[in-house]
Amino acid sequence: MTGILIDTESGDLLVERGGVVIGNTDSQIAESVLVAMRGEWKECPLIGGEVRKMLGGEPDVMWPSEVKRMLEACGLDVEKVSVSDDNVITIE
């Protein structure tokens, strides 16, 4: 998807030469979905991967399939979402 890019360090709009930067937004959409809590996006209250909840405990075995559906609802083509043994999330 093409759209307005956001600076990964500050969270502000990415600006170069006096204008916003346009580019591929797939990775920033995926990050937003993973980090969001359910109910945070008022127009889509069921979207939110709630990845921060998994920091202190055991990951839910259904989490990858739920997040895959959320990413597809946001317009991303996703084949597979997986969580490795060392808690690295891979989106293919």
C-alpha cells in the first residue's frame, strides 16, 4: 500500500525537503496492528494485536491466526504469522 510515511523514532510524519514522504506503508500498518490494544481504533474496535500483553507470559496459540485476520482486514496480503521460540514475530 502506498501512503504517508511516519518517522519510526518519533512517531511524527516523515518530512523531507519541506513535504511529507510518500512510500510503501505495509510495515508501519503491520506494526500499528501488532502494538494496538483492542478498542484503541474506535472505527475498528476488534483490531489490535495487543503484543505488549505477551511480554510477561506465555503466548496464546491462537494469536498468530487472529493477527493474520486483523492484518488482512487492514488490507495487507498475509500468508502466515508465526512466533518463534525466542518470541520473534514473523509476518510473511
